[in-house]
Amino acid sequence: MSTQQSDNEHNKKMIAPIIITTLVIIYYIIYGTILIHMVPGIAGVLLGIIPLILAGVMLYVCLQRINEIRSGEEDDLSKY
């Protein structure tokens, strides 16, 4: 298989994780912002920070998945 075909396959496998991650991060940001503005005081800030932290974790996991796909480990569950 040529390098160009391999890169094209890797790019196709990265589309779904990127789209899902983007949608979930947008949801968490909107939800966290609404919580910060709706709940008064420090409680709102604390409740609003949780979805924002989850958005950061989601981004980190997506970047790890992209690195796995690029390195060719996309089928690592079959090893177990």
C-alpha cells in the first residue's frame, strides 16, 4: 500500500473522533457557561467549571486517539 493511500485511510478514521469531540466540547462549554450564569455565587462557578474540565479531558482523549490512528495502533483492542 502506498503512503498516500495509508495517509488517506488514517484521515478517514480521524473524521468521526474529531466531529464527536467538537460537538461534545461545544455542548460542555455551553452547559458550563449556562451553569455559571444561572446559579448564583461560588456554587455556580464550581458547577460551571466541571463541564469545562470535562471538555478539556475530551480534547486530551481525542488527541491521544489521533496519535494512535497515526501510529497505526487503531486496532489495539484486538491484541487482548
